[in-house]
Amino acid sequence: MTFRAINQKYLEPGSQLLMILGIIALCQPWNLFLHRYGLTMTLVGLIAFMITSKVPPEQKTDESRNP
């Protein structure tokens, strides 16, 4: 498995999930630890998404065209 495949399958969705969890952590009133680090989680997820979204996906080779 190449880095591009790992990026497309795990890293990019993971960074999106981290952003969503950070927003949820900011909005919940029960746990002070989650509320305190919710903005940090959102920012780390945003930076990770900005990096991982720049990696282009793997190009599929069409073997039927090559003789």
C-alpha cells in the first residue's frame, strides 16, 4: 500500500473526523478538559486536512490500453 493510498483511505478522513470531534468538544458543557482542548483539536484537524488534501490520489492504470 502506497502513501497516497494510505492518505486517501485513513489520513484525510481522520483529519476530517478530528475537526468534527473538536467542534463537538467545544460545544459540550460537561467536561472541562474536552472544552479546553476543543479548539486545539479543531486547528490540528484543519492543518492536517490542508496538508492531506494536497496529496493527489493514485492514478489508476488502464491495463486494457497497453498491449
